[in-house]
Amino acid sequence: MKHSPHYPMKSTEGMVDYDRNSAAQQQIVNTQSARIRELVECLSPAGPEVTVVDYGCGPGSSAVEAVRPSIEVCRARFPDLPVSVVHADQPGNDWNALFELVYGTTGYQGEAGGIRTSAAVGTFYGQMVPANSVDMATCFAASHWLSRAVDVHLPGSIWFADAAGEARAQLWDQARQDWVAFLSRRADELRSGGHLLVATLGSVPEDDEINGTAASGRGIYRAIQVVAQSMADDGLIDAAILDNFVFALWFMTEIEARRPLEDDAVLSEAFDILEISVAPAPGNYRDVFGAFAGDPDEYAKRYRGYIRAFADSTLRKQLLEPSAKDAKDADKLADEFFDRLEELYRTETSKYAFELWHLLVVLKKT
Ligand SMILES: C[S@@+](CC[C@H](N)C(=O)[O-])C[C@H]1O[C@@H](n2cnc3c(N)ncnc32)[C@H](O)[C@@H]1O
């Protein structure tokens, strides 16, 4: 099953049990809470309300934590201005789960009046909210998903960082265009003086790695490749489909993220760069679940849960369903896939550890 090139690949829709399995995403959000406060402290909103938008918000508590620092500072600094909080994501996001959290006991709606919650539904590669309306914009663990699946022939790997030659050029071309589109639309939507904070997975230079770059999650994607190949070898999935399947994502290096903001005439005028960096994630950045490595069963369960939460829908739509007879067969293949993945982590433990570098981009609209 192919995706329409004109409709964003809804690769992260239907994320499985997201809230329980999104520790790494929650960590990215929490790490930036003080920075968001600082940025909102510097705002001089023109009114009639202060607008906070979280792009690619997802369905979980990280969507609440992403906007909480902005709300708290706005309530303290601009008590007379209502706060408009916009959660922006694709149509298939689990909006019910999100709004239950927003209005639940740990949500921000219980705290104080004067906060208007709404959803913006669509793609962040296009316009999501009115022009010149946003004071504080955030985007966590989302902007690395490309706008569409890329048709590449890449036998032996399912991920961008192991691609070389023409396949790599094709993937980077899409990633670069998408990053420019993302920034351009935010440049339209932000008010002058407003801030954009993007935090997601990044890559760092490493001489002896393929392409001279170590990308976050390389162990995870290589584990997925091993399992997918074993299923193709056993005749469970179509080998030709696997050779043409690649996750539609790109984790940028600092230079890749920075280049259009310095070289593109419109973007360099639109934004002042406050920070662009890629740094090891706090904690055990060489193995996000390293604390469980002494207990292989628990370690393997953590990896299964984490990987299934973000990868299940992409794998189903692009790899398993096209190899399956019907929906029931696709369910069986998905279970088989994640059983094998869990077994791989149980037997190999840290060989496929999740390494994590955070890319942080902080911009001010001129
Ligand atoms: C891994 S989740 C991160 C959710 C949340 N921001 C967090 O940090 O936990 C990625 C989110 O990005 C959204 N997303 C991916 N591509 C998108 C696009 N083109 N436009 C809007 N949202 C997108 C997905 O639907 C998903 O909810």
C-alpha cells in the first residue's frame, strides 16, 4: 500500500499505548521546560490574547507538559490577557485521549480560568493556524517525520542513516525541503518577537560510522532491519517490498538544521538564531533503557513497548499489510514481528541499544 505523495504520511497515527511508552519523548519535553519559561518571559504579546501552539503534539501527557510552562508564565506575567492554547497534529491523532488529559486532574484546564484550548488539524508542513498569530511555538519529537514516504530502493536497510549514494541523496532532498517548508510556515504564523523551539532526535559527526554521522536510534533501526530480514527470509514478508521500504524520517546534524536558516534569503531574514545544537540526552544517552540491562526480560519489554509505540503503524502500512492476505493476517504478522524483536533484545541486550542525541533549535521571529 503506497501513500499519496500529496497527503502527509500518517506514520505516527494510531501510536500504540503512546503515553506509557514515550519516556524518551517526555524527557525531551521536560528538559526544555526552563528554556520555554525564559522565552515566554521575554515576550511582549500584542494581544488580544497570547497564543501558544504545540506542533505535532501527539496524544499523551507530553502535550500537556509542552504547554504548561508557557501557560504558567503567561498567567503570571499577563494576567489580563486570555491564553489561547492550540494543540496541532494530524487528523488521526488520538484527540479524545489528549483532551481527556487536558481536562483531567493533571491537565492545565483545572488550574485557572482564561485559557482557551483548541486543536489545529492538518500537517505542519502547511499552514495550521492564522498568519501572525503565534507568540510561543514548540515542536517536540515530531519534525523528523518527513511529509511523505520516499520511494527509494534500499536493500539491506530500512533507515535513512545507512543509505548511501542516490538513495541517501533522495532522502536528504526530501528532508531538506521539508525542514525549509516547516520553518517557512512557522515564519508566516509567528508574530514578530515570537519564539519557536524545536527539539527532536539529532545526529552527530562520527568518523568511522557510515556517512561519517552517528544518528540517534541507530541500534533500534538496525534491530528492526534484522527482524524484518528474518521475516523475509522465512517467507513471511515480501522481500521486494522490504528492499523498497525505508522509514520516512531524518535526524539532522547541527549543520543540516542550521544551513537554511543562514543561507535561505527569506528564512535568514525571518528568524534570529538563539541556539542550534545537538547534545547527548540527559541520563544514559548510550542506552536510554540501560537501567534495565541487568534484567533481559524487562529490558526487552521496554524496547518492544517503545519501538511498537512509534513504529507499529508505519511497519503495518508499508511493510506488513502489503505482504498480508487480509487485516487479520497483518495483525498476526505485526505480533510475530514484535515477538521476534523482543526476543532479539532479550538475547542480545545492549547490542541494539537506543542512543539518543537531542537536536535543539531555538529561534526568534524578527
Ligand atoms: C513521536 S510523536 C511526539 C508527540 C509529542 N510531541 C511528544 O513529544 O510526546 C510525533 C507526533 O508528530 C505528529 N506528526 C508527524 N508528522 C506530522 C505532520 N506532518 N504534521 C503534524 N503532526 C505531525 C504525529 O502525528 C505524532 O503525534
